[in-house]
Amino acid sequence: MKSFVFLAPGFEEIEAVASIDIMRRAGMEVTTVAVTADGSEAVEGAHGVPYVADVHIAELEGDADWFVLPGGMPGATNLYENERLVTLLKEREGGIAAICAAPAVVLGQLGLLEGKPATCYPGFEELCKGAEMTGAPVVSVPGLITAKGPAFAMDFGLAIVTACLGEEKSEEVARGMLF
């Protein structure tokens, strides 16, 4: 199983790093993708922590089973404003995981939550056009995972593992982290 984790300036560090770490602990292939205007792989998170992604979105090749969108502001807005990412998301038929503001700011505004159960950071619900907002910490349905925010970053990562590799593998990873 392969995942792309998209990192735009201002992304929520905990949401990105926790999900990357958990997926890699499960043995998943994870590629971090910089979504920067200057073409750099260097991306600064919402709290000033610098990261270097594996590849820039302009050089991204191939496909992945899951596209993972960390939230944070202005990270989610920067994801939404990237034309290449928007095109890739619109062409997908499942395999999207978004947390915090990203379900609303990105997926909701693109109409990708229409008729689906979802959750997001409190206060962003109005952007989730046509979604069945549950208010749950994490909502996982076939092909779509959404989560509320940083406090649920580990649950979010484990939900991705469960969707890809099954409940047993997810529980194994959680036990190994004492979660």
C-alpha cells in the first residue's frame, strides 16, 4: 500500500507526522509531497517547524492508494489553492484521508464530501457542502477518512492503516506505541 502525504506551508505538524509515522510503522510506503509555490521541497509547518518533503508536487509521478491531507491553517487553504492537487483530487475515486480543516477547506469546497458522512475541525462545518456531518473524532467509510484535528492525529493514522491493512495490523501498531 502506498500513500502520498501532501504538505503545504502552514500544515499542522502533529497531524502530518503522526500519520506518516503510523503508516510507516505498519510497513506502508509513504511519500511526502511538498505543495509549495516556489518549487522547493522545504515546507514550514503552522508552528514554524521546517520539514523537507520527498518530492515536490510538480515532479510527482505515479499514483497512490491513499492521498493524505493534513489540516492546519493556512496549510489547508494552500492545499486548496494548488491547481495540480485539486485536479488530482477531482480525478480520484476514493482513497482520500483528510484531517482538521482539510476536510472542509479542501474536500468540502470541491464537493467531494457530497452525501457522505464526515467530520472536521469545529467551526468549519459550513464548508462541508452536502456532507452528513457526524461530529465524531474520526469518520471512516470506504475510500474516505476524515478527522477532527490534532488531538485525534493518532486515531486518524490508525484509521488509514485499518483501511489499508486491516484491523489486526492497526491494533498491532497501536499496541507497539502503547496507544
